[in-house]
Amino acid sequence: MKLSADARGVFPIAPTRFFDDGRIDTASIDRLVDFYGGCGCTGLTVLGQLGEAPKLEHAEAVDIATRAVRRAAGLPGVVGVSAPGFAATRALAREVMERGVAGVMIAPPNTLRTDEQIAG
């Protein structure tokens, strides 16, 4: 399933919870995805703009995205793939798309200030 211009509805950004020792709380990912699906959300966004994505290794980000999309069973998933460099952004985007994500979300680098700079 891929997103198109016809995508509509609510795609909440799911926070990724961690245990005190830094491990990812996968059970909380499952509960949150189930909750969003039960509330009637039309999609799901993971690794969005809540600040946890930069703390993850590439493999961890792929695992979280894959887990959430599989758990969402039919809801389109969007994954934040922003990174400081283009190569890392591209690598994560390709891998999560290959694993069934419907779309990716990329934030422009924080060094770009104007609309012209961002579009360029």
C-alpha cells in the first residue's frame, strides 16, 4: 500500500517509548498501534517529530517501523526518515518502503531558513 494524493484522515504520530536503560519498549508500541486502530485513525506515523528518531541506530528505526506497520494491519504507515545527511535519509527511506511502509516524511535540514532554500 502506498500513499497517494487521495490520502485523508488522521495519521497520529506515535511516540517511541524507552525503558530507563535505553532499550525500546516494544510492548508499548503494540499497545499504542492497537489503540490508534481502535479509535478509528486512518493511518499511523512513527519516528516523527517527537525527538526520539535521532537516538536510534538504523536497524532500530527499521525494526520500529516494520513492527508498527505490521501491527497496524491494513492502516497505511508513514515513517519519519530525516537525517543529517542525504545518504542516511535515502537508506532508511528505501528500507522501510521495501518493508511495506506507505510513505515517508522528510524534514528539511534546520540550516535552511526560507521557502526558496527548502524547495531548492
